[in-house]
Amino acid sequence: MMYSRFVWGLWALVPVAALTYHFGPGQNAYVLDRAARMQNQASDTQTQAQVAQDAAYAQHLEAIEARRKAFIDPSENNQQASRDANMMEESAYANAAQAWKNTADQFEDVLATLGEAAPNEAQNIRWAKARASVRAGEIWTGIDDFESLVSELDDAPEHDKVLARAAREELATAYYYG
């Protein structure tokens, strides 16, 4: 009889434990899980943006070749081919810039969802967002993001040296293009 009361007492505490987890550490786990799913989507978008960037670069090489031919032989056909290649190149780079802009926006959404739940992971996401901003043509926004990330990493007593180096490299690249 005493054993039965003990078991029923424990069984009655199960909902209390479930509610305690749900309103305590469960909220943090939910935020991390949601942010991880959003980060996977942003990473897929980043991959698509890189593919668009590579296609734009290939179009750039074709435009260079068409301009070279038009320079050597300035016939009307070569001139028209050069103009067409230039338009295709501009279109490809515009598509790539839009893809990078979408990537930066998705990483911004991940940061907004993550909040203060995982500060170390947020630094990696901030790096990816700043990189996407620079590649989208928003160079000064990316520079500001990189500068704040680098100063934050330098001020931290035990910072991620690999991330700090990557942030400095991307910051230097952004300054070059800016």
C-alpha cells in the first residue's frame, strides 16, 4: 500500500517536471532548434549565391573574350557580340548580388531569432552575414559589421583565433573593394 502511494505521488509530479522544463530550459532549446533550422536554410541560400557568383564570373570571362575580339576585329558582328556579352555579364552580377542580399537577410533573421541564446554561434553568423553583405554590394554595411566583430573578438579574453583571422581577412577585402 505504501509503495503504491509513492508511485502515484511520483506519477503526479511528472506534469510538474514537464511544465518546469517547458518554461525553463525548454524555451532555450526551442530557440536554438529554430535558429539552427533557419541557419541551415541560410546556408543553402549562401550556396546558391556562390553558384550565382561563379556563373557571373564565367560570364565576365566570356565578356572579356568578346571585348578582345571586338578590339582586334572591330566588325559590326564583333561589336554587337561584345555589347551582348556585357549585358549578360551585368545581368549575371545583378542576379548574384540579389542572391547575396537574400543570404544576408536570412542570416539577419537567424541572428534576430537567436538573440542572446548562443553568443559564440552568433559571432559565426555575424561573420557570414557581413560577408554576404559585402558580396551583395553593401560594402560599408559589411565593413561596419566586420569592424564591430573584430573589436569584440579582440576584447574577449579567450577569443576564437580562426574566426578573428577570417574576419580580418574579409574586412581587408571589403576595404579594398570599398
